[in-house]
Amino acid sequence: MAIVSSIMENSERIYSMLHSPQIWRALRLVVDIGLHFKGKSRDWAIKLFADYTWDTSDKVEKEVTRYQSIPGQAVTYMLGQLSIMELKKEAETALGESFNLKDFHFQVLM
């Protein structure tokens, strides 16, 4: 009962956590892999978003359509993000105080 009461008292905090970008990123990866590697259905993917983000809007349907249409999109996006973060860490280490985020973005993204 204490757990349930605690959850009810913190329901706004929990609700906001479910709408965090990390939850959406994680679900995108699960959906991308589920649809294209595990053979899961569109309905399964939509239900996953409903269950874990409490979102049943058309935003979810658009997300699922995008991941159905472009196999590997979420996975390659995440791999790119992780690669850029690693490059940034290497540049910060190598350049120390001289590191400039604006210059880094220009060099990497342009």
C-alpha cells in the first residue's frame, strides 16, 4: 500500500518522466527493431507508446509510420548521436581549455 500511495502522491512527477525525451528515444529503438527484426505489428508498436508514454495521439501514429517506412532509422540516428558525443569528448580532452563547442559543431556538422 505504501508503494501505491507513494506513486499516487508523485503521479505528476511520474507522468512527466514518461514524457521525457529518454523514454521516447528508448521506445523508438524498441519499435524500430521490433518492427523490422522481430516481425512485430503496427498495433503492437502503437500500444507500446500508449503503455509507456500514456500518449495515444496522432503523434504516436506518425512516429510508428516513420519507423515502419525507414528500417533502421532510429538505430542509425542513435549510433550517430553516440559517435558525435564520443568525438566531442575526444576533442574536449585533446583541446582542453581551447575547446569551443561552436567550432566543434561547425567542423562536425558542416
